[in-house]
Amino acid sequence: MRKTAAALVTLSLAALALAGCASGPSFDGASCATAGSGDLSQVATVKGELGSKPEVALRTPIKEKKTVVENAITGSGRAITAGDQLLAIDVSLYSGTTGEELVSTEYNGDLSRLSNVNSWKAQVPGIATALTCAVEGSRLVAGIPAADLGDQTAAGLKVDDGDTVVAVIDVMKVYLPHAEGALQYNDALGLPTVVRAPDGRPGIIVPDAKAPTKLVTQTLIKGDGEKVTGDVPVRVHYTGVTWAERKVFDSSWGKNPVRLDLSQVVPGFADGLKGQTVGSQVLIVIPPDQGYGDAAAGAIPANSTLVFVVDILGVDPNTQ
């Protein structure tokens, strides 16, 4: 394995840790039509179980003018429907000219190396194309021409113009892009209301009313995923405003979803999320004694009542 190529793939897998990616659009039907294109099964034999190092035999030379993708294994899990949706993959790249392996991840079951379609598009566009609309639990086989590798990756792999790389991509885990589930009825009298943009981004309207003195938790959307216990970290999108100022003091929307250890957040936030399920959207109103109390915290004045809307996107593996 060439060390320069390994470094390039590591860079791609670590993209989310290095820079936040702005929210991407949902994929339409035309975009998803790329899945299953091409005829790679005639020239690429891929064996092995999902999550294990694939056994790959290629009838070379393989030449593709544009990226094509097929399913070697078809999963039944969550689909990738947005460019900023977090996912964990394993990937191996092979020369379409010689058939030799160029680089691969370690296939060690590590689900903490997260990326998304946007981060791959910026570095290896052909892998982004292959992942568009893919489903968790799938093994993809993609033929990627040099032009779709990105200049830096093509140079690092020593792939010449006109050559093709074959990628085998295991889609091991896919997080939700936003809350998904059943809308819940709540009596919002005297409490904030929430409006949502088409991409799920919430807006919070604080009423002209006295702030509650006790913790309030309302489930706005009820997801059917895993329950949040607080024992392992959760991945969320959130927006927070102060009741008195009615201004957003922090939001993860437009950036990467946040990994939260509930033992490291204010008590009201943790209590509001415990017992909720993945896919849910939760409104949490936190009085000062369960927030930051009489101390200011950044843009949050002292003695503030906090209002959060939290989308629970997934439960992280407890590896850190």
C-alpha cells in the first residue's frame, strides 16, 4: 500500500473533524437514478461479507467515462438522502489498469470515522456520486474515472488521465439528516412554538409570557429509533435561544451534527433528552437553576431561561 494514498483516504475519512460542511440539499429522483448504472459485474468480481476486507478480482483494463455504481450487497437500512448526513464507511480502491489494490481502510469495525457526501464531493467526487442515495448495509462497487477522483487524489494514487479506479464501499452506518417520525400534539399555551424549514431546520417563536420555573420537555416529533439512555453519546442537531432576548445564541444547523456526552452538558439539557428516541425532535425549556444559574456563559446572560429544539439523529458508538 502506498503511504501517500493511505494518507489521502485518511484525510477524506477525517474531513468532518477538520472542517464543518454546510448543509447540503436533499437528493432528487434524478440523482438517485445513478444507483445501479453500468455493467461492472461483468468485469469485477467482489466476494466477502459486509465489513470485512473484500476479495476482488478484475478483468482489466477497465475504462469508464463517468462514475458508475452497482450494489454487490443491497442493504435494508437507512438511506442517504442529504449531502450533510453523517455516515461511516469502509472503502478499498483498485487500479482498473493493473487490478492491484491501491489503498483501503482497516475494516476493524470502527464506526467513529464519520464523513458525508459533501466532504467526499470536495475531495473524491466519484465516491460522493457512489454514495448518493445508497442504503446502510450495502456494499457498493463503483468504477471511477481519473477525472472524478479529484486532482490531489489522482496524483497521490498515480492514476493517469483516462484510467479508472474501482472502489468497493461498505456503508456501515447512516445517521438521520433531521428528525423523522410522527408529529405529536402538545398544548403549547404559554410555551414556545416551532416552525420548520423544508430541510428540517427549526425556528423558535418565544411567546410574550412568563418563563416557566420548572424544566419543560415536549416531544414534537416522535422517532422510532434507539432510546437515549445517557450511557453513550448521542449525535444531534440543535438550536438554542434565550427566553428573555428571543435570540439564537447557538445552533449546529449549517455545520456538522454535534456529538454530545450527556454527562458533560447542563442538567436540564441531559434530563430533557434521556428517554427520548432516535428520530425525535424535542423542545426543552430549562430554568436557570438547571442551566447556567447566575453565571453568564458566552452569549448567554446570567439567570437565563434557555429554550432548545433538539433533533436526535443517532446514537454514537462509545469508543472515545
